[in-house]
Amino acid sequence: MNDGDTNDRALGPIVFVLLLASFAGCSRSEPAPRADEPQGRVEQRSVVVTAVDRAEYDAALVSLHGKVVLVDCWATWCLPCLEQLPHSLKLAERHADEGFAALTLCFDDPGKTDQIGKILASKGGDSQVTHYVSQQGGSTAAMDAFEITGGALPHYKLYDRAGKLRRNFALDPTAERQFTPEDVSAAVVELIAESP
Amino acid sequence: MKMLLCAVALMGLFSHSTYAAEESASPAAEAKEFSVGDPAPEWTDLEGVDGKKHSLSELKDAKAVVVVFTCNHCPVAQAYEDRIVALANDYKDKGVELVAINVNNMEDDKLPAMKERAEAKDFKFDYLYDPSQEIGRSFGATVTPHAFLIDGEHKLAYVGAIDDNMEVGKVEKQYVRDAIDAVLAGSKPETDSTKPMGCGIQYE
């Protein structure tokens, strides 16, 4: 990667995505459904990614009123995001029966929903979580539209049951310590515990 | 312009309260970091890929200085490398200096790796390393790449993204180039602040 060969570098991310995609492909070609799983469940596991603008995103949030909602803002080029995605997906699973929903919002080319979906599938994303990609891709306009503080990913937004944005987990150069996935979980648990 | 400044100020306050323990954080007294019109934070004796120490004061004759916080490992920073090189080359003869600074301390971003990168991409500008990360915090740099334009009086004239899209083919607005042109023409940039986009700087 450091040899300065432009072609190599340009290919790097693509190879990476293809690799992830091929892993996702492998795991899905051997679905191995559990005996207690109803048939058809396997099919639902394919990850659908929908392109949204801010208005559509807001409408989706309105439809989730009554639930605590975590939005995991990420991008395929953001390595810490890729590491932390499973954390959000597990949170969704763990708290599914407690009035909690997780969304993912990807800041990449909305024309690449297939690739994005494959990465999400490889990270454990399934039909319990709604997956979005920013209509404006990875542009400064998208960072503005979705109010990504400091333009830095990963970024999390946590909404309460009334749909009010309660926490914004963002990189802060003035902070002594940056947030961790554990901080996100703790905030989720705290909000779930609030009376509906 | 006023609205923009307001927005930046609000953003600063907001981001500060975001990770505070209290839900109803009072953003009151906290001074915001660094914004357009402020004197630029000074860096002093930061080691460059040329093995020498560099300070902002060396550039006192420049008509403008572009500071880009960047690093090696980040795919967004990599996507912008050629654009940064071109920016430096295109404006060198007009008295504009470009300085790249890395404050990330992961192995792939440290000075030896920076040297390889600078050589491979033929950087003709200083690429400095601040393992203390202080200069990043002083500027309020959040991501790589994050650009700051300093005018001839060492005041901040522009802060934000280099342009409006990491995919070079989709770029419509050349924020930094437009801002430099304005400063060179003796006026204020029409757009003096944009939201950057990139990999979060790994502050420790």
C-alpha cells in the first residue's frame, strides 16, 4: 500500500469490498437453517439497502415513534465503522423486544447498494435492522443534510420514544476521551429504561 | 456569511455538549475552538518528512497558507492525495504555501510511513507530524482530510472540505481553490466554512 503505485491503491478498496462480498457470499451459500427456524426466514436475511434523503429519513423516524432508535452512521471506507457495525446490529437483536430499533445509514455511492448490502450481511445485518444509504453519497452535502458533527464517521444518533434526538455521539477534538461503543450501549439501555 | 458563522458556532457548542454526561448540557461558557477570522494557531518545531523542524513562523512571507490535516491510512485522505499535490503545485508560484500535518499515532501513519508516502507521491510541500496531537486540537480538526486556509495576516479565511465530493468525478465545488482565489484577490471567500468529510482523527 505504501509503494505509491496508484493503480494498486485504487484497487485496494475494491479488492477489500470484493473480499468481504465473497465472504458474505460464502456464508450465504450455506444457510444451514436451525431446526427450529421456520422456512422462509432464511430468505428474509438478504440485506436490503434503501437510498434516502433527509426528508425520507425523517419520515422513517416518525414511523418509529414509540421506540428508542439508534442510527449508526457509517461508510465502507471507514475502518472503525466496519469494526463497530456488529455492535449496533447486536444491540438491535438484544433489545428488539424492549421497544428499540436500530437503523444504519451509509455514506457511500447510492448506486452501490448491492456492495453495501453484502458488507452489512457479512457484519450480521439482517431484516431486524433497516439499512439506508445517503441519497447524496459520501459528499459534504450529505454530511450537512444529516448533520454529521465534524464530518467524522463513525457517528451515532440516539432518539427517544418521542422521536427527539437525545444523544449525538461524535468525535470531539476538545474532549479528553472519545466515545466508545460501550458508551453507545449504555445510553441505549438508559433510554430504554425511561418510561415510555 | 453571518448565518454561516452562527451555524459554525452552534455546531461547535453542540458538538461540545454531545458527549457530555448530562442530557441537558448547558453549552454556556465553553469557548468555541477556532473559527473564521481568528488568528491561526501556531505550530512550532514539528518534525517533517525532510527530517527538519518546521514552524508556521517560517511562512511569514506567504500570501496564504493551506493547512491540510491528513494521514496515510485513511481511504478518504488517500482519495484526496493527488488533489492535495496538485493544489500545492498549482498555487506555489502564486505565493501560496501548503502544509500537510498528521496527528494520528497508529503505526501506518507515523513518520517513517509518512516519509515513504511523501516520496512515493512526490510531495513538494512540508508534511509534518505532531504525535502530541495538540495542533489538531487547536485547529479543531476532526477528520482527514480537513482543510484550513490562513490568509497573509495569519487569520483563518476558510475551514472545511477541500471540495464537495471524495469521488473526483463528482466534484462540483472547489471550496479551497475558490477560497484561495478570493484571498489572493484581496477579498473574503464567498463560502468560508463547509462540513468536512472523512475518517475521524484518532485523538487519544
